[in-house]
Amino acid sequence: MPTVVLPKKVNELDPLPDFENTKLLVVADPVTGKSYKATMAQLKGLSREKIIFNNDGSYTLPAGTLLIKLIVILTGNFLLNIGNSAGTHEILEDYKIVDQDVIAIDIFALTPRNIYFSGITGNGPVTIIFIKSIE
């Protein structure tokens, strides 16, 4: 009987695999419903940006950017909502944050795109670190 080798489990501390010469990734835009294909070489790297929110607010994702993780840090807990307009939750609804959390999320911006955060007012300040893949 042949030996089956299972792939290694990837954890948060492993380096990102090199996808530059492999299959295309499919990136979906939940607002338009359109899908786009790109290789990691086309996405060209990661960046991070830290913003402190004292109240509900918004963030503009630059064109050609894939938001892949949010790191949310605060003292206490609250329910986070993320939407395509103020006070909505199409992207993330009632996500319970306790002190800190890492949220895996895929939001692609073909053109500059606003995303809105609610649930922060009265619970701030809340630090959100945006991990993005950029051109």
C-alpha cells in the first residue's frame, strides 16, 4: 500500500508560502459580486497600518489592496460590526471581541473602498491593525 503524506498544518507563526509561480488566487469583491484572479506575485507583499478608534468610524482601503487580517486590541469586550456603509454589518456581524482578537477577513478593493466599523462608541479606545496585501 502506498504511503500517503499529508500536508503540514500551517499555523500563524509559519512564514507565508511562496505562491509566485503557482496557481492563481481568486479574490471576490462582496459588494460587486465580481471575482478577480491574481498570483501572489501580482499582489506583491504585505503592509500593516495601525489606527486607534475612539468611536465608530470608517477606513478607506486603497485601490488594488486585499485586506487579509484585522488585529483588534482593547481593554474589555464589545461586539464589532463591519459593513459597507455606516451602521451596517454585511461584512461582519456581532463579532465578540474580548481584550484582543485576530480576524481573518478577505476584502478586496479594485478602486478605493470605504469599510465601516460600529460597536466601538462607548467601548473605545480600540486599536485596529490592518494587515494588507498591496501592489
